[in-house]
Amino acid sequence: MVEEEAPVEGAAGGRDAMATTREAAVEAAHRAYYAAWEAGDGNAIMAAWADDDRICCVLPGNPPHHGRVEVWDRILEGLDLTPGLQFVFSDVVVTVRDDLARLTCVETVITPETFDQGPEMEAALAKLAVTSLFVHTDHGWKLWHHQAGPMLTHLRLERE
């Protein structure tokens, strides 16, 4: 099967490269998942997940949650605890192999408290390293595993 290629801004780690239609679709599924978080729409968030009880989600500060029921419970809890979040992504890299895809990126979380605070709030913004695995289903690309964890951006290694 020959895949059509289409330019996707930000694909392949921000390089000016052509990304396959499948890579673009994975990135679109990723962005739809986060748009649902921003909208506070739990049903749309769960619609982004594979209909598979083997799914796994690791939200920042939490242990892994397995299965649709447990993931659903944590997502509802997350929506209640963190209303009004916005997300900005950088360093997005998508890799597709057959019906499995991996998306990695840096996610900057903007809380309502940091809106309109200016550049001095930049250090307070949470930066998370994200890895998501997607499976291709009859309904498109769906999340199968998602993990977001804090980056220690304030630490600098001293080299000799």
C-alpha cells in the first residue's frame, strides 16, 4: 500500500519534513484528546481511547491506571481537580509502524492562575515529557497508553 504524503507543520520533531498521512492522523488524534481536556469534555476524552480494557494511563503524580473503568475514574477526577487547563506542545515526534504509533512531545501546561501573568510566570509553567501509544482501529487512531511526567528543567548538570 502506498501512503500519500502531506506536509504537517511540527511533525518529525519540528523539522521541515513531509509527514505521512498516518503520522498526521496520529498527531490529529493527540490534539483532539487535549482539546477535549481543555473543553472539560470527559466523554470526548474517553472517545479518544481504544475500546480495550488493556489501556493504561499515567497522569502526573499518579501511579499507572489500567482498564477503561479505572482510566475513566481518573480522568473525571482530573477534570474536577484541574479545570481551565491549556496545553502547548513542542518537539512533537510521531513514529508509525503498521497499526501502532508512538507520539512523544514536550507539553507545557498553562493553568488559569498563569494566564496574563507575563514572562515572569514562564518558570512556573509545568513542562511534562509525554509518550502516547496509539493503535489503529476501525474508528481511526485511538490511545492505548498515555504517560505524562514532569521534566526537571530547573536542574543543570555541571560538566567537568
